[in-house]
Amino acid sequence: MCELFGFTADKEYDISRLLKAFYSRSIYHPHGWGLAVYRNGLPFIAKEPVPAHESGFLELFTGNPVTTSLAIAHIRYA
């Protein structure tokens, strides 16, 4: 079964620490990951069919501040 992470707030916050904690669980859900956030009023969507803990793209993305007021993320277990 997949796991979901949702975040909503009245102003923008840096959620990179929360995302790192969530995606660390991909050891148990290794069949892919996804992320959708609103940044500066525009949607950003990324996904890969690889474990989040092995994704170089996700590591680069969460290594920087992820400032948003709305986000949803998932890790997949097929």
C-alpha cells in the first residue's frame, strides 16, 4: 500500500525537512515516489519509478529549501 503526505498552511514554509523524513520511509515503499507542490503560485510535479532514497533528483530537490503552502507527496509499494 502507498503512503501519502499532505501539507497545507496559510503562508509558505520550508518543508524540506518534513519531506526528507517522509521519503526516508521509502525503504519500505521502494516502487516509486511523487511530489506535487505550489511554488510562487505555479504547480510543480515530479515523479519517478525508483525508490525515493535512491533518487538523485529528489536528493537535489530536497537539499534546497522547498517553500510552499500546499504540497502532496507519495511513496509507492506495488
